[in-house]
Amino acid sequence: MPRIDSLETGSSAQRNGLNHQAIEDYLKTIYALAETETPVSTSRIAEARQVKPGSVTSMVQRLDKLNLVHYEKHYGVTLTEAGEKVALEVIRHHRLLELYLNEALGFSWDEVHEQADILEHVISEKLEERIAAALGHPEFDPHGDPIPDKDGNIITVETQSLASLAKGDSAQVARIVDDANSEMLRYLAELGLVPGTAVTILDTAPFNGPISIKVNRQEKIIGYAIAKAILVTGS
């Protein structure tokens, strides 16, 4: 891993830990946003992290000095090879922890994101590998997100949103876009819309209206915004 500890130290171990956590959180956010837009604008980072744009500019300038991102004013931010390596390692920690909390400790899929956000910065590489081995070296977390392997390789799965399907189309739920939205995850679980579930489009209302679907042999009606958050394969 790149030496993010080359960042100037604070006045305490706690401050140093917060520096590291902030760096990792920003790199993880940039990686996620870059899946749909690259370079990533500082305004999008600010929105995703719910901070002021000035704070984002200050942080990405520091990351640029650490050779973790390339940043150009009015252009945006891209991860360097070193920055991507850090991001993928944190994402691996996070998604392994989510799956371990879900499968081994009985946390529901709407509870694991918050816990993993805390723990992802503090687990050792030895513990990470023990968790991976205990879970059988899984490829996906409870929300269908791919888990990078220890070398930073990550599976690419071609998906489309449920909202993009037409009447009569059938597909399989693969991934939920916003795994931090606990309320939405609880709602989807109640509907049975979890990764691996088959779904058929029965009807779609025009102008981004409600969508009627068949899931687990039952007819359900969901909103367009919810359908956009559900990624599917095999349509």
C-alpha cells in the first residue's frame, strides 16, 4: 500500500488515525463516483460526502501532493494507480466485513454498512484474510457488490437498472446501488427484492411512473426511483 502515513502528523495518535480514515474515505468515494463519471468533479464529491466544496478542494489538493489522485481545477479528480490500490483495499475490507457481519454475526443487510464503515479502517491484513477464508473467499457482499481480491482485482458484471426494462422482460436482481440507505434496504427485503431473486416486468406506467413486477410469484408495485436503484442481469 502507498505510504499514506507520509501525511503530516497531528498532535496525537487519534488525530493521525483520523487523517488516515479521512484519506481512505475520500479515495473510496472517488472510486465509487468514477464508476459513472470520470474525472470526478469536486461538487459530486462534496455531495456524496455531505461536506462543503471548499473542504473537498482542500482534501484533494492534499491527496494530489501524496500522489494518490490527479487534480486539476475546473477539470476534476482521477485516482492514481497508488490511490486506486488504497481505495480497493478499503473497499475489500468494507465488503468482507459486511458479509461477515451478515452471515456470521446475524446482522441484517440494512445494518451492516454502518458497522463496516467504522471497522474497515482498523482491521489488520491478517484479520482480513482470516475473514475471507472463513467466508470461503466470496466474490460478492450482501448487496451484490463485488469484493476485490487481495491483489485488487475486481469482477465486472454487466448490469442495467430494473427501471430500464420493458413490459414482459425477466431478469435477476444482481446489486443494490445505495447500500447505505437502510430504510430502502428494509423495504426491498420486505418485497423480496434481494440479489439472486428473479423478477418479471408486468407493466410500466409512462413518464417514470410506477412499475408492476412479479417477484416470488406475487405481483408488486414499486416506484421508478426504487427501480433505478435495483441493478439486474439477464434481461
